[in-house]
Amino acid sequence: MHNNTGRIVGLLIVIVIGFGLHSIAVSENYLPEKWWPSEWGADDQRGALNRLTPAKVMEAAALIRSGTIYDMSRVFEEDMPLFNLTPAARKYTIVVPGGPSWGPLGENRLTWNEDYICGHLSQNGTQIDSLAHMATVLGEPGDLNEIRYYNGISHAEIAGGRGFSKLGTEQISPIFTRGILIDIAGLKGRMLERGEEISVADIDAALQRQDMSQNDIRPGDALFYNTGWGTLWKKDNDKFNSGTPGLSIAAGDWVISEQVVLVGTDNWAVEAIPNPDPKWFAPNHQKFLVENGIFIMENLDFSALLEAEVYEFAFAFGALPLKGATGSPGRPFAIN
Amino acid sequence: MHNNTGRIVGLLIVIVIGFGLHSIAVSENYLPEKWWPSEWGADDQRGALNRLTPAKVMEAAALIRSGTIYDMSRVFEEDMPLFNLTPAARKYTIVVPGGPSWGPLGENRLTWNEDYICGHLSQNGTQIDSLAHMATVLGEPGDLNEIRYYNGISHAEIAGGRGFSKLGTEQISPIFTRGILIDIAGLKGRMLERGEEISVADIDAALQRQDMSQNDIRPGDALFYNTGWGTLWKKDNDKFNSGTPGLSIAAGDWVISEQVVLVGTDNWAVEAIPNPDPKWFAPNHQKFLVENGIFIMENLDFSALLEAEVYEFAFAFGALPLKGATGSPGRPFAIN
Amino acid sequence: MHNNTGRIVGLLIVIVIGFGLHSIAVSENYLPEKWWPSEWGADDQRGALNRLTPAKVMEAAALIRSGTIYDMSRVFEEDMPLFNLTPAARKYTIVVPGGPSWGPLGENRLTWNEDYICGHLSQNGTQIDSLAHMATVLGEPGDLNEIRYYNGISHAEIAGGRGFSKLGTEQISPIFTRGILIDIAGLKGRMLERGEEISVADIDAALQRQDMSQNDIRPGDALFYNTGWGTLWKKDNDKFNSGTPGLSIAAGDWVISEQVVLVGTDNWAVEAIPNPDPKWFAPNHQKFLVENGIFIMENLDFSALLEAEVYEFAFAFGALPLKGATGSPGRPFAIN
Amino acid sequence: MHNNTGRIVGLLIVIVIGFGLHSIAVSENYLPEKWWPSEWGADDQRGALNRLTPAKVMEAAALIRSGTIYDMSRVFEEDMPLFNLTPAARKYTIVVPGGPSWGPLGENRLTWNEDYICGHLSQNGTQIDSLAHMATVLGEPGDLNEIRYYNGISHAEIAGGRGFSKLGTEQISPIFTRGILIDIAGLKGRMLERGEEISVADIDAALQRQDMSQNDIRPGDALFYNTGWGTLWKKDNDKFNSGTPGLSIAAGDWVISEQVVLVGTDNWAVEAIPNPDPKWFAPNHQKFLVENGIFIMENLDFSALLEAEVYEFAFAFGALPLKGATGSPGRPFAIN
């Protein structure tokens, strides 16, 4: 359902649900309307993290029944896929100095190593985006006052070259909440293709296949969906980097309406890239991060959960509190 | 109790407790005796992580009663204390390129930022040591075959300049276990001093103050202790870097006997630096990592737990799986 | 001569000399007037490098009479002074991976090392500034179209996060020209102090002490002056970083009038920092780089030249052609 | 002439010329014999730089007749070829923070930029190798005492993780000497191929084509040869990285016999890679750097010299004095 009807249905859902929701109607006259102040106040920097209450923690803890941990993270290594759609490819380097670095010291003859790590760490591998990652250019090129982030915060106000003064990753407090995984590739019986969109109907069908429904998604959940694209990881990095399958704009609007805390997937976008409509570039990124303060996690590894057919779990994740950063590499995990 | 009697008492405790324990008697004739194979087999790379069973996860989950999350991590920022005891100080840099990095793209005029982060990331800030961090030099200088790590693995076998081929941080699976915090500074009513040792008796007294005893420490626990040294963080970085208070050798042996998965503290060593006996350099690091496979976490922030007087909790931590690294920066947190 | 009279005299010199000169009168009504197009055309990116003609090369070659080389560069090392007036100190790191990095390969059992170097390389140590290093903010904060570089080029036009598209260091072609060193510290018999200004009269007196006069400075020369501040290098890095002695504004105007290709000194500014008049920040940097396309070299080592009392020489320097960079570290040298 | 006869002829030349020469006969019984102490003494770290006398500087200066400068350097940019024969590709990154980095400051409203540069800088692009770059493994793997560099210096003695304590790039003093370019590709009328060797006869023929002979090569010269492989630069980086044409072992021995200060070429090896005889890996690197202290420059751009048919010139180069580094990026240039 890649057509306009699907989008309009999605938008109607959005409009009906309505409250506390900053999604903007997709029209010929895009840009989005003013999306601030946020529902959590004009000074808020935490976005959907405000949905993480003690009750939500208890809801997650109650899902721990077998004591099994499922790793959801890819290993960081120099030959992992490194985003290269932009002209200057991202980098990741680890250097371990010396042979070994220091020592031996003491009569106990201790010696030790330390490593030096460099790269676009916060935007490579398994990671989360902070609300400083993306913005919408409302004004003329070169006018930093009209590059607007979550809650209308401007680039001129927060950018400075050595980390953002607001919205950086240090705002992302530790997350322990209910997690839901929707297996779209399982529904289709195949990996989705580059540029292929996932509709709200696909989500409904996939949930049904898991004996769930839209009613099983609750505010504050961490919502994950599997496209199968992650099976390309280190198997075909060029294809992995070339684009993504992902949520249609309407499905993105549905996610927003569900008031989740974050959306995560097994590739590097929460939408189809390239977008089937060439006039949009990553509109779900924009809606989630900029307009609604919903966090995005990318390059997750669902294989352990899928093998165990676990779709509901406690989700634990501590983003590195990198002051002023646009995101954080991470080691999320599930427990049931 | 910085004297030999204290040490001997500690050693007796060690010797009595005994089994599954690779601690080496401290003597005039140090070096340690051969400490391999490990109790988990000659091929093991996971050390004390083997103690993390599903039952341990359930034990932790049962501690979640109020749904409160306590952040245990320091913010990563360029003006945090950066280890500088060695001649070449560690570094940490974050650079956010551009104004902004890319875009605007699409009619939705999306723009985005990414950051470039460099440094001794795995050994600065709140972090965990992997078992590749330290080794003992058993042979002549320059003989890599006799630089020995956990389980007897040699430097020659695993070192290569771009990350270790064994024992790297990717071996540290996600941790969800019972956590115990022992407030030594609370017991003393003051911050401990540089080079000041914590004895087993101190631990007993601090546990008693918390209505606990040694019996409350169980195999697989994550064991934390507060020295107050962390209050220097960003207040007096030079003093913070100048040394540490910490566990005496006997207290270190006691920790080993308790079969914990990891030991964590609010400074950068799990012992007194400088050691009161100048012939030892960081012997607890050596005993924990090299000889017993017990992990070490450093530069933790206990302030939220201390304020709430929470000493027993579920502990959640996902180390970044940095292939071949000597450690990982982290965002550990507690829940109760 | 730190008073207005001195400045006015300097300005009169500037006004009389006049032609080919974009220096702007210092007034209460600063900002500078429009300084573009440059005398080398509206498309020029090379600035004063246009003064380097084959005749100038021959003039330099004729100065080589003894075959002696004088190194003018500081060693790059982690404990050199690293600029820290701004909140985030510059960094320089060298890591040599492994033990060694690769090999042995072949029956010839060759092994090799490579290093990983990180930092604000182009702005630390002995270096040259490119014309992308500095600009004047003519408009409102956040308006990138009115941040103007040499030849009026705007930040909006050339900035992009991965190097500037114009004015980068790759524009700095190899330099072989006549060099002149003026020993101001020798004249004064002492190191100049932080914030101390060098007047045109000081320059005259120092030249006279060297049996030279203003007539000995010629278009296309590389002009160097010694303040003695460089003697603090690695002796007192904190003081070295705390400020600089340097050319007064009037002396800066005189330099411009002499039509040199570059100005170099033994500290990190070509002026007094802090400026005696607190309303100016680094006005000579601005006049040289932004308004007149004259290059700046910093942290030079004049000790070999001074010891030999060599004040006129062939000057050889190849800046690293780092595409889009704001400068380059370097290894300049003199020959006579 | 890729056969053994050619090699034997070359070796005979070597043996006849003989004095001051540490080249080791290639035999079935390779490893090389003990190559130390060097002809410049047991403590020497400068190798062939000892050949750069004032007389040599004067000889070079006398070649400056037209005042023309020929750039010999490639631009450093992220899309240049980055060595990738080893599993972990080299990296080069430039990041320009902010928009812009700092300011505006003062009533003069000055603002400035600085960049952050990371990578295997000393071994990418146009560069020179220091004598710490390569060594021969004489002993058992893991025995750092028998990894031997120039003058027999051992890895155990000088390696330490943050730069070598001897033989680093800071030992490479500024170079101003006579340069000779031999155009092998011009002789052949084509780019040489991957793995193709250049014989001494090829050198003779190419010199003759330039109205020169072996007699025109003199001690202390900087010797360059053009293979045409550099025409692949940024045109076909994969092919450029895949291997090299270069000097045969016999031609390498001839170079040594000529007592040059350095050998430079338009690709990344001074020999054929892969070597036609699979048992050798980069034997010329080994002979030049390790056994004879002759420096190597790589990835040079000869196009300006070739177009002007300039084969003899003054050569100027200042390596960055990076303490302890294995090499330096550079901006060499020729003058005639």
C-alpha cells in the first residue's frame, strides 16, 4: 500500500487520535507548520522520554519471567557497514597502542593496554539518535536562526562546534521500559527490499501473526520492527548502505499516535530510502525527532529475539551521556 | 588497618574459603603462581560473566519494587578528569562538523548533524575494563609470549595493533544482575583520602550500618563501594587524578572470595593508589582481571543511590561491544 | 608606544603608502569597510602568494652562500603547548599501534609500523593559517551569508563540515622566497611580556641594530620577528598559552604596507593578546588574513638563526595541501 | 629483465662498488646478515641524511636558474587512495567544527575556524618514511629484542605505544639537495603494470633518453623515478591500491650503491608489489630503510616536472618533526 490512499488513511488516523500530537499533514505545501512548544512545555529537552514513568518500569519488570537476556546490539568493528550515502564516508577506527602500552610496574610486574578510538561513533553501528541529530530548515540557506530542532530550538542557539548546548545525548536518561518487536520480514517471508514501504496494514497483519493487535502497543513502549535488512550486515555492506526498507509516512504517523518513547529497526532509517516519492527525504526521521521528540534506534540485531519468538519483553538501554552529541552508540538488550 | 596483620587475616579468609579461587598469596616472592586454566575451562574468555544465570536475572528483577531508575554514570565531556598518571595524558574530543553537517534535503528541507568523537574512550569516564586491559609480565622484557592475561592467554597470541583477537570488550555480554552498594564514606563520615585503604573490617562495619552483612553478598552480584572520591569530579580534577583510596589487598581477596561478577567504585582504581607498600602497583586490578576474570567498573556516580539510601537493586549495564577493545565507556543504571 | 599617537602615525604611513592596500582605518565605528574585491581579482583565493614570482625565487636563491640550513620548526609532541584560551583545549595525539603493526611477511621477515595521529593539527605547533581560518561577522549572529572571509567570500558559500570548498590550505602553494628576521627581543635585551606591543619605532630600531632599515623589506618577502616568547616553549606552557606579545595595530598596518607574503613569529599571534585596548580581539589576524590575504605563521623556532645572527635568508616552506583546512602544520626552514 | 641474471648482474655491481654499503646478498638463505653498526657509527639515527652537507646545498642552489617551482605533492583529501592491503584500511578524516568554531569576539567581530584531523597521516598521501617504519624479525615471534631496525636498534628498546623513542620522524632534518627524476614510464611509452619490475638496464635507458647516465647520480642526491602508476590517483583508487610497479631487487641494490639520501616514486612502494618472487615481501623497503638508512618517499606527483621535462632540480622538503612517528605527510617541491 504505497499509494496516496494509504497515506490519507494514515493521516485520518492521526487526525482522529489527535491530542498531544505534533504530526504535520503531508501536503504539496510542505514545510511543516510550527511544531512547538512541545506537549511537555516550552523548555523541555527530553521529548518522549517523559513517558517513562515508574509505572512503566514496573510494567517492564513484570515481563521478566524466564531470566533470559537477548543481546540486541551489533559488534563494533572496523569492517562493519559505515554510512556512506554522503560524499564523505563515516569512519570508525580502533588503535591499540604499544606492545603493551605501559609497564611492567611494581614487583607484581603489572602491565596494561589502552585503546584509542575515533570515528563517527554516535552515528555508526547500533545507536540511538539524540534530538540534536536533525532539524528542519525553515528559512533561507545560511540563516541559523531558522534551522529548527525539537521544541523549536534554533541551530544558532545551540550549535558551537564542540557539542550542542541543548538536546545532546546527555539528555537521554537510562531506559527501562516495555519493548515490542513487530516482525515484518516474518510476515512477508522474506527480507524487504530497498525503498520498500511498510504500511499500517502490514503492521496490523504482522501483529496478528504474533497474536497481537494495535491495542497491544501502549504509551511509553519501545517499538521495534524487523525488515530483514539487517541480515546484510557484514554479508553485503554495500547493499546495506545503499538504502533501506521502512515505515511509510502513514505508518510513521501511526507510530506517533501510539505515543511510544522510541522506534528501532534493523537498518539505518525508520523509513524507506530512497522514499518512493522523490520529493521527501527521510520524513519519518523529521517527524519523530524534530516534531515529536520520539527517539530513533538503528542497526539493531533482532536475531536472538526472533529465534526465540519473543515479541514482548523488558527493554534495557543506557545511552552514553556524551555531552552535546547527536547520538550514542549502544548496547541495548531485552529480557523476558 | 594498613599493616601486615590485616593482610594476613585477609589471606587466611581467602585460604579458608578457597575453592574456585585463583587468588595468589602475596609474598616476598611475588610473581603470582600460574593462574590458569580458569575454573570455566582453558578456552574461556568470559570470566566471572559465567556467574550470570537466568536465576540471577530473576533475583535482580525481584528487586524492582518502586519503578525508580538511578543513573550511575558521569556525563562524558571534554573537561571531565582524564587519566594522566602516565606521561601521555588520555584524550577525549568531540567535534560537531559543519553548520549543520548536511542538507537541507527534500522538499521537507531536512538537515542533520553528526559528530566525530576521538579518544581513549574505553578508559575514560564511567567505564568497564575488559580482560584485555591488564596482564602480568612473567618473563623477560620484550618477550610477548610471557606477558600473560586471564586464563594464561599471551600477548603474542592476541595483540595486533587494531584490537585484541581475544578477551576484547565484545566478550562482555549484557549484564542484568543484583547490585550491592557499600557506603564506606558514609561509614567514615568523610571522603577517604589518597592512598587510604579500605579493610575487610571497614566493609563489615559499613554493611552493618546498612543493616547488611557479608552474608548479603552472593555469587554473581555486582559489588560497588563508595569512597567519596567521586565528589572531586569536575570540582578538583587534579586531585581526582592524583591517586585513589580503595580496597586493601586483603579486601580485594575477600571480594574474590565472594565470587562477584564485577567490582565498581567512584574513582579510577579498585585499590589505593599509590599503594601503601611501594612494591605493589595496582595488585587488585591484577588479581581481579588477570587472575580471576572479575570485571572492574570505574568512575561511577553513586549520588542518586546514596541520596535515596538504596544499597540493593537491580543493576543493568550493556558494555559497547567494541571488538578487541580494552574496555568500554558505559551508562550503567540501577533500578528498585 | 602603545598610545593613539603611535597608531595614528602608523595609519598615516599606511595612507601615504597606500596602493594595493586594503587596510581599514581603526576607528570608533569599526567594523571594517568592504574589503573586496581583492587587488588580485574577485575570484582570487591565493592572496599575497601572488607576490611570489620567479624573480622572487631567484632573489632568494642568491642568498644561499654557505649552504647552511636552519630549522625553524618545533617538534610535534604531546607535551608541547596546546592552545587553550577557548574552553575546549586543542588536542594532539599520536598512537603507534601494535607490537609491531603488521608482519612479519615474506622470507625476508619484514615487519612494519604505522601511527595514528589525531588533533587540531593545523592549528597547533609550528603552523601556517590558511585564508579560511578567520572571518569577520558583518551581519546578525546566525547569518552565515554575512560572515565574510578574504575577498568577501561568505561562510554560507564555503563551509560544509568536512573542509571548506574555497580558501583551504590546498591553495597555499610551495613557498621559496626571501626571508627577513627582525629580532625585537634582541633589541630589548629581554623577552617581551604578555600583552606588550611592538611599535613601528621598535621595528626601526631593531632593523638598525641588524644594519638594516625599512628599505630592506621588499614585496614578497616572508617577514619574521622574534619576541622571545618562544623561549617558554615546553618550559612554561601555561604562560606561553596565557597570551602573547606582538605587533601593535600600527605595526600591523606597516607590515601590510610592505606587501609581504607572510608574517611569522615565535608565539601564536601576530599581535599582543590581550590587546591593550579591550575592544579589539586579534585585529592583526583580521587585517592580515581577512582583509589583505597575507598569511600568518606561528610558533616558529628562531633559535638557530639567532645564534648564527642570520637575519636575511632563503626561506623554504611547503604547507601540507590539506583540502579545505584552516591551516597546516609545517617544517619551514631557512638557508643561507 | 626480471630474471636471476639481472639480479646477479645487479649484485655484482653492488659487490664491485662496495664501500660504505650494507646491502645484503639475496640468497636462498635469507635473512640478511647483521647490518649494524651503520657506517655513521653505532649511535647514528640519521642514516643517509648524513650525506647532506653544505656543499650539497650549494650544489642544489646552483640548479635554480629560472625561478620556477614545481609542486610534487598530492592534495590530502578524504577520497584520495588510502592504503588497504592490510585488513584494516587506513583512514583520513578532516572535520571542521561549528558554524564557525568561535566568536565573534571584539568590536572588530572576529570569528575563526579550526579543524580536527585524524588518520594514518604519516603513511597516507605524499609522505616520507622514517627509519622507525620498518624492521626485520630476526628471532622468534614475540621476541621484541630481535625485531631489528636501522643500526640494529631493537623494537624492545624504542617502542612504547605513543611514538618511538628513537628513529622517529623528528630525526628527519630539513632537506635541500639535488634532485634527479628518471622517467621510466616515458621510456616505455606507457604506465608500468602492477608487479612489473624496473631493471638497472631500464634505468640506464631512461637516463640516456634524458641525456643523462649513471654518472649523473651523485652521493646525497634525492632520486625519483616515475612509473606512471600515479596517473591512477583518484581515477582508479582500487587499482592504485592493488599493487605497484617498481624497482627490481637489483635496481634497489644499484640505488644503494649510488649513496642517495632518499628514493621517491609516484606510487606507494619502491618496488614491485606483489614481488615476482613470492617469497619476498617489499625487500627494497627493507634494504633502504632497515639496512642502509636511505629514506623513502611515496605518492609523489611528478606531473609538473614531466610536463616541463625537468629531470634535474633543487629539491626542498621539510618533514613534519612528529616525535616518534613512522613517517610524515609532506609537501615536497622542486625548483629550477
